[in-house]
Amino acid sequence: MNRGDKKNSGFSLVELIVVIAIMAVLVGVLAPTLIKNVEKSRESTDLENLDTILHASITAMAENEVVASLGTSDEKVVLSAGDLNQRSGTSFEDKFLNSLALNMNKVPALSSANARGKHIVVIISSSSKVTVAVTSDDNGPDSSDNNVIQCKYTESHDTDVSKNNKRLYKAI
């Protein structure tokens, strides 16, 4: 067998190293975009979940029994992710959560990085305005909204919140 007759049947080490380097550069360029899009998708899902909670809350407020138990001051109900259990109490919160359980199977968990471990607070004013917010504490949004979680990618649906103030916040 003559060495001149042998065909080149593989890649050289230099060719393999060049291909690996090109792939590393492509991954380095595309990874931040992928991570950004994944977080954007999570926040979009969270806003859809808040919208679902908002509409279920509005439906709950359409029931006479719930509205009749509403006091003269704002009511705040903190929701935690998981199943909504039936309650036997006569307070506004118990009646509201019972009605909410009829409209939703369970409260969804928040998935975006800036909202994990935070609270979903439903605030019902004495005039029956419903606001849903993701906050860093159980008290709901304060007057300056400092504890409402920031949302990078979407606008608020509340006309009282400026267009530049992007938050995980819904109000009707």
C-alpha cells in the first residue's frame, strides 16, 4: 500500500478547533438574547395570570353577597399560589375567596425572576374598584407604589400609572 494512494478520510485538528471556536462565539452572542426572551416570556405569562385573577375578582365582585360584605374602607386580600379552599366564615375575605374559587381552580404561581417569592394582593376599594398587584409585602401598593414589583417589558393597564412606570400591576 502506497501512502500517496491513501485518501484524506477525516478532519485535521486545526479544522476541528476552528469549528469549535466558531460555535463558541455563536453561543456567546446568542445566549444573552435567549435569556432575555425567556424572561420576557415569563413576565408575559405572569401578566396573563394577573389578568385572569383580575377578571375572576371582578366576577366575584358581581355577586350581591360579596358586595354586601364589603366595608366602607379598602379591603386587601393576599393570594398565595395553590388551590383555593372553601371557607366557612362570614367576613368579606372569606366570601370573596369562596366566590373566587368558583371562577378559578387555583391561584397561579409567578414565574418571572423579579416576582418570585412575592405576594399577589387584590385590593377592592369601597367603590368596588379592583386592583391586582404583585408586591414585596402583604400590605399591597402604598401611596408611592414603591413596593410594587417592576416589570421591564410591559405597560401598566391602569391610567393612573404613568406610561413610563412599567409594573406587574393591573387595575380596573
